[in-house]
Amino acid sequence: MKIIILGAGQVGSSVAANLCSEANDITVIDRNPAVLRNLQERLDLKTINGSGSHPSVLDQAGARDADMIIAVTNSDETNMVACQVAYTVFHTPTKIARVRNNEYLSSDRLFALEAMPVDVLISPEQVVTEYIARLIGFPGALQVLDFASGRVQMVAVKMTDQSEIAGKRISDLAAHMPKIEFRIVSIFRGGQTIIPDGDTEILADDEVFIIGAPKHIRSLLKSTKQTDKPVKRIIIASGGNIGRRLAKLLENRYQVKVIELSAEKAQKAAEELNSAIVLNGDAADEELLIEENIDDTDVFCALTNADEANIISCMLAKRLGAHKVMALINRAAYVDLVQSNVIDIAISPQQATIGSLLAHIRKGDVVVVHSLRRGAAEAIEAVAHGDRTTSNVVGRSIEEIALPPDTSIGAIVRDDEVIIAHHDTVIASEDHVILLVGDKKRVPEVERLFQVKITFL
């Protein structure tokens, strides 16, 4: 696939790295030549220095025969104009734009084809906000992923010595929890992916991915004592875009406090929020945190634009007694460094956003993609079409399907029914199939499985 990416910032470079590994023809446009040189040294792609909204620059990038344009510069206006130019001048089939300002996002008609022809809108702040809210709603989970419009969820859980299912074989779990329907689709142990069977034993320090309907997932976490106590009090360190969005989303369900260093941002947050308390101060101020009862805080979220400030304030909050701390971290190298060490959950905006983009790039009828393990693995929701003669999956039981190594099917959604996958489960046409692909390099093989043969009319 020929793809043009506008913007070589954190999101643009992360998207480029993901797509380059999948044999796509990638061209990146940016105004900063130093950033482009660094990108070209690391990845097999082409770069062009210039403004991505200019027709001449897009033409130079090969827009006339490009399959897709992904506009993720720091300017909403540049992204929107680039999509307009790509549509009007070059007839680019798919146009994706990052748009962050709520003034644009609140209009239903603005992005109609006859107005601003953007096929897919990506708002990283909204994606990250919803992701954090799901994590808060599932105490004890490292990741919470939605499929089939929320009818199925996949959670990642870190096993400890105190975990009730640690030391048990998977085949023993059904008898232990007979009324809970779930499946363990993958285990990450010591850097390796394990596709488990009934004899697989769950060990302490395993990162276990579990799939099921939300009510069963909650019951499982509760019954295995894998969940933390219910969340009541939350402190959000940041009154910026994400901090305000999150506070607004949570303030009616929890006791929320926002700490913001900038007086101007604090004032804006106070005007937008209703019941949340807004404080103008430094989230890394020990006296302020003690004064605001940090030792009685269930979740502390550091969501500023500065990775180092987020890490330090989380470390301090944890030392002062906060039950769980989460940090927004842009640098990929920092994520592995701090997660499960000094910080409970490190949130990568790039990884959260990439999943939204990948769903529109995958071949076959792939409708949802979630990036896992810092991009090394993926969870995919694909729709099966055709019949036994035109499809590689329809009309076949799971044990008959030639799944790639390190790949497993966790659940199937058929109409409104959630079916936990077993070896003898047969896939029907129009089923939504949720898979975990432990090795991202195997994704093209999964895509081919769900592509209908040419004889299908």
C-alpha cells in the first residue's frame, strides 16, 4: 500500500515505524529536515521537506497514485487542508486527519464529503481520555480493550504471588469459576508469547490477556482477587486538554481533583468543570500533595506534556501513599523503563492512537485493531464473509483453521451473542472474530485468512 504521512512528530514517526515493518511504500513529509534525516536513518522510507498542505509537495510525494494520506501534523488546519487538496487535486481514496480542537469536532456537517473531505478523524486526546477512563473502571488491569462496540473486552493482568489463579492450570479454572465465561488468549512470560492450552500453568509475573463479555471480566477479576478496591478518589495532574477531558468524563462518578501549574489553564479548567475541584499548584510539590490527602487517593494520573514531570510526580505520589499511579509518557524508551517498576501504568498516546489508524489500513474486513506490548503484538476484530467454498474461515471449526503461529481466536460476536471460542466452535458468515496476534509480523497472514476468494460474488 502506498501511504503518505504528514508530520514526523511522535505520532507520525510511530505510525511510520509500524507501517514500514509491513512492507508498505511510505513517504513522510515534514518541515523539519533534522527530524526527517533521523527518521530516514532508522527506517526504510522516503522523506520530503516541506508543507504537507501544498499541492506541489504532495505531488512530489506521489499523491497521484497514493492509496492513503495520514495527516498528523501539530496543526489541525494543515491536516484538514491537506485532506482537501488530496481529495480535490489528486483524488486520494482514503484521507485520515488528526483533529484536536473541539470547535472542529463538535460539528457534524463540517467533515461531510461536500465540505471538508476527511474520511477518518483521529483525536489522540479523546482516544487517550477514553482509554484512561476504561483503566480506572477496571481496577487491577494493565490494559482494557473494547471490541464489537463494547460487547467484548480484553484485559491484560499482571499475576502476582497473591493472585488466586497463579499456580493453577488453565483447565482447572472452569471448575473453580463455573459461572464465569472467559478465555485466556495469550500469556507474555519473560519476553516470550505463549498461546496457552489446558495444561498451561499460570505463574506469578505472567502478563495474562483475558477475553470475555464485560460483566464476566469484572466477575473474574473480583473472584480471583485480581482487582483493586473500588476507585473513589482521583487526582489528575494537568489542566490541559487531556486532563480537562478526563476530569469532565469522571467528575460525576468519582471525587476528582485537578492540579494545574499554569494559572491560566487552571482558570479554564475551573470554568469547564462542574463538581471537580481545581487547584493552581505544582503536582510535584510534596506539601500540596499531603495537604490534598494523597495517601487517601485511589488513582493519581500525571497527564502533562512533559514525560519527566509526569514520572517524578507519580514517583512522589506513590511514595506518599497513592494507591495507583498512571503517567502519560510520549517517549517509547521510557515506557518499558518505568512500567511495573516505579509506575503502575505507563500510557503511550502513540500506541493508543496507532490502533485507531491501523484499523483503516488492514486488509480484509478488519474493523478494530489494538496495539499491544508496545507495538509487538496486536488484537484484531475481523468480520468473516462468504461460505465454506469462498472463505478460509467460514463454516470451519477453529481447530480446522490454519492460524499463524502465536495467534489465537478468543471470542466471536454473532448478532448480539458473545461466544467464547473453543476448538470446536464453528465460524459463521458475518461473525465478528476477535484474535490476538502475538507476533505482529504474522498480521498479513491473518488478513489473508479473512479475505474472500475472488469467486465470491
